Amino acid sequence: KAGVTQTPRYLIKTRGQQVTLSCSPISGHRSVSWYQQTPGQGLQFLFEYFSETQRNKGNFPGRFSGRQFSNSRSEMNVSTLELGDSALYLCASSLDPGGSGYTFGSGTRLTVV
Amino acid sequence: EDQVTQSPEALRLQEGESSSLNCSYTVSGLRGLFWYRQDPGKGPEFLFTLYSAGEEKEKERLKATLTKKESFLHITAPKPEDSATYLCAVLSGGGADGLTFGKGTHLIIQP
């Protein structure tokens, strides 16, 4: 069975630009979560979507946003990029919010120059 | 606020030399404790979920255990392919803040 698919794998953007990342969950999984991974902070929770609704959000500025579509696919958007936004952005899917296990994608490596 | 501390930060072992990785946690009602393995440039790969103190799970050379304050990942007779960063994460009672991860243990198994 296909895993969690994230596109693109790599991105280079300039400060001030915006970026959209995509995540296709495992078939049948309705919950999608996003995480930011940096060497200094490790993995940090961004937000979680379930049935097209944002269920919760981590401690990130409003420049970070997301959405989920009716087919459970999700996108996250970062506006007005800063150098500190350079990170590996990971998407995880699960059958339902919390507890049943999260499967991660390979991530999108974003570099802001 | 949920907190997860992993130790050691890095560990170098000889092939066949067994050891344990530690994950200490503080949560307001544990819904689940997760262990993941992460290879460079890849996303975390799920290993185990533990739900209550006393629970144990095994997979090949790995065994995870859980108490009320910490979890251990025991690695028995490791092989070079077990080299990776091992991540521990908790999901708290409300599940409102997603998974809280520790910084991980970077494990190197030398042939």
C-alpha cells in the first residue's frame, strides 16, 4: 500500500516569497499533521487537520497555514519566508486524530536564501 | 506543557554490543508513547506505540518498555544497519498539541 507522499522533495525560495507544500496521506487515513524539523529545535508540531477542519495548531506564527481537501490531501503554506524557515517539513497521516499511530512522509526540504 | 528528554544524545556501539536508550517524559495524561527511527534525509519510520505502564513490545532486535515516567528502547546484538537516530514522542490526554518529540539519540553501530 502506498505511503504518505510529499511534494516537492526539495525547494529553494528567496526571503519574502511564499511557498506551498503538498501531502497525500495513506488511503483511508483522514487525519493529516504537519511538523517542522530543524537541527536546533528538533521536530515541532505545526497543525493537524481532520475532515477538512484544523483541529489544533502548534506555537507558530500566522504566516504558517494549511488546509485539507475532501479527499484528505493537505497543503501547508508559508508566507513571507524568513531565513529561519529553512527546515525539513514533514507530514504524517493517521486513521483518526491521535493514538492510532502516525505514518510520516519523507518530507520537503525547504531552503530559504 | 508536555516535555520529552532523550539520553544519551549520541551513542557509538560495536556490532553485537547491546544497550538501551532512555526517554523521560512529563505529560498531562499519557495517550500514547511512540518510538520512531529516522535515517538521514528521510522521514521518521514508526517502530512502536506504548499506551500504559508495564507494556512491552518487540520487533527483531528492538524491545520497547514503558513506566509511568520513562520508556526504554533496548537494542540487542545490534548490526550496522541499526545505525540511525531514534526518536521518542508522546501524545497527551487532550491530543490538542500533536506529538511532542524528544531531540533523539543518534546511534552508530560499528562493524
